[in-house]
Amino acid sequence: MALPRITARKKFSELSEQEILALAIAGEEDDARIYMSIANRLAENYPHSARVFMEMAEEELEHKQRLETLYRKKFGDIIPLIRKEDVAGFVRHSPQWLLPDFDIEKARRLALVMELETYRFYRRAAERAKDENVRELLQWLAEQEKHHESLAAKLELQHVDADARLEEQEAARRLFALQVVQPGLMGLMDGAVSSVAPIFAAALATQDSWQTFLVGAAMSVGSGISMGLAEAMSDDGELTGRGHPMIRGLASGIMTTLGGLGFTWPFLIADFWTAFKVAIVMVVIELILIAWIRYRFMDTPFSRAFVQIVVGGFIVLLVGLFIGGA
């Protein structure tokens, strides 16, 4: 019998000092393994950069050792496994080993975002720590992350152009894209793709513009409310600095609603078949736009984004047409 899948995540504000230390230990180990994996992938074409990432991995393992020493002194030898994915608010990065075109530019962007995210974590954790030794170590780790020599400077060799350097502000923008733009995009995708089948099924079943518009509007608004509530409850923003959950929930809900309304509004046209054709065109435009946004902001190859969104959307559309015409 399959075991139930546990998807609940704990808020950062609910973590105890013991859990924060355990989370930090696992995080340092994960970061070290990521840097070592990056070094291995870059070794052939960028040997100097690969050595830099190995040095970064060694630093993370040193931080892990300091954290483990303090943890054992305070709480004993048993360290629970608490990973970032168990806590609401952390960025979910695409595994770099799954990226076929991983290169030095992507490695630099990923490392800078990781450093910024880790700094924010240690800073917030230090503010919440009550034990003086725990607070001092977390503050020291935050300073280590904050004052790291910029990765762009470390990798300043012939294979790195000046205009390819990433500063902290750009890393912050990248983190913003992952934490804010991505949820909004997911809402738009959900509203666009999931609403196609029921709206066009209702269109062919009724062949009435106004009735189809009512179904589409109800579907879009309902999906927006659902996605908005899910986003608002997923992260309180304390750790990530993503802003008030209500604001993020509204943004996600609005984007989801707009995704469905994008091809619902044509059914305000009185002539049904004219409205139907315009709605088909709007579906095509919206799906291509979403594919381009994923390519532009989410580092998704355009061919893959096109297949996932446009082709997938057309399959959903055909399902709706088939059911509506049955």
C-alpha cells in the first residue's frame, strides 16, 4: 500500500532554535553539494572557475561543522533532517543537473541567488535567536555571506566579459523573479490552461455567447480565488522578504483570473461563431505569450516552453471541444 504524501510545510516563524540550527546544517550541506556539482560540470571548459566553486563548497562544509559543533553542545548528537523544502518561503531552484545547457553564466546567477538567500536566512534567524551563542554564530554566518567577495570578481577571467558581471542588485532582482514573478506566472498558466477545456466545452454545448461568457467568468474568478488563497497561505514572507501574503495572494489571484478571462471576453460578442473564432485566436496568443515569459524570465528553453504550454494548451482545448461537441 502506498504511503500518503505529506505536503504541509512549517512557517519559519514557527521554528525553534533547535530546528533553525538543524535547518542551517542541512542547508550548508546542500549548498556545498550544489557547488561541488557545479565545479564538476565546469571543470572541462572553465577549470579556474571550477576551483572557485570547490573553494566555496569547502567554505560551506566549514560552516556546517561550526553549526554541528554548537548543535551537539546544546541539543545532543541526534540532528533531525530538516531541509529548505520543509519550510515555507524558500526558493525552489530547478536542479542544475537537469539543465542540458548549464554554463558559467547560469552557475554564477545560481550562486549569487543562493548567497543572497542564505544571508537573509541567517539574518532573520539571528534576530529570532534567544541563546547568546546561537545568535552570535548566526550573526557571524550572516556576515560571512554578506561580505563574500563577489562571485563576479572571483570569476573575472578572459571567459567573463565585463558586461556579464552580476552585482548584488542584479542578484536581488533575480531572487525577486524567482519568488514573485514565478508565482504570478504560475497563476497565469493555471488560469489560461485549466480554463480552456470547460469554457470551450460550454461554448459548443450551448452555442450561446452569453451563457458561455457566464461560465467562463465564473470559472476564471473561482480559479483566481483558489490560487490567491493558496499563495497567501504558502509563505508569510518573514524569511524571504517577498512582501505581505495578502498582496502576493491578490497578485496571484488576479493573474489567474486574467488568464481565464483572456479568452472569455470574446463571448461578449453577440454572434456566437464570431465570438468563438476570436476566442480561439486569444487562446493562441495567450499560450505563446506564456511560453515566451517562461523562456525570458524562468530560464526555460523556448522549445521546451512551447511544447509544455502551447502544445499542452492545444491538447486541453481539443479535449474541451470534443466533450462540448459530444
